[in-house]
Amino acid sequence: MKKRMLSVLLLAALSAPQVMAETVTAESQFRNAQSGEQHQRRGQQKQVQTFTLNLWAPDEVPPAEAKLAEVGDSYHYLYTPDSLNFSMDDTNRIVKFRFHDDTQNRYQFRWITAQHPEDVTLTKKTTSKINLALDDGEIAESTYFEVWVYDTETGQRFMCDPDLVIIRPPN
């Protein structure tokens, strides 16, 4: 393929600059199309689930179903959904954390810890999102995370722990 492209480019260079430019453009478009197909195939294989975190400061009234932060000064939180479930057969499992639109300007993600860190890889962390990859295959049935959040208005840090469950096939 490389020899053929070099010979086409050489011929194009000898015959006319416009032909060479068209050949290079066609090759670039071909590579971009291939890259897009590979990305799309990889994307289809991923099992992605997202936790959306909504928060209430101590001076706000949370809904009844909101949980009290275990560490923090009377902050309440609620994940939507309240639990994520993956099957043991799922591969390329990705867990995303993001803030609810109403709270994303006030709060920032600080860090995350996992009960079984050997089964988790942090793939992206910004102040507004966290992405984790879960190892394929055998991992803990229920994985406990501690998500630490920073309130930019008060300077307080607190913990909001989500529920992640790996569904095991019946014995």
C-alpha cells in the first residue's frame, strides 16, 4: 500500500501539482473514514452507564429521598439512577459521573476512591466529570466508591457514595 501510494504521489508530482493535491486529499479522507469506522466499532462495544449527581447545601431543602453525606456538613445528595447494574458478561464497562445541570457550576469533583481499586481504572477526571473503566470478567459483586465533592461557595468537602452492582448469573 505504501509503495503504491508513493508511486502515485511521484507520478502526480511529475505530472501536475493539482493531481498530487487531489491524491493526498483522497488518501486523507480514506484514513479519516477508516478511523471513524474503527472508533464507531469500538464505541458500540462499550457498556457505558452514567451517574448524575444532584446536591443540596445545608441551607437548601432536599427531597425526602436524598441521602445525607457521610462526611460533610449536612450536605444531601441523590444519584440518578440510584444504582447502576452491569452483567458479568458485559465487557468494556465504563462508569461516568457528572453533575446535575442545576448544580454543575457550584460543585467540583475532587477525587474518587474504590473499595477494589485493582478492578478500576480512572480514564478521565475533570472538575465536572469522572470516567472509570471497570475490568472485564470477575470483579466484586457490589463495588463501593467514595466520590469526594468540593463546594466552591463554602470551601467544604464532602463524600457522596453511589451504588454499583455487578449482576451474577444464577448458580
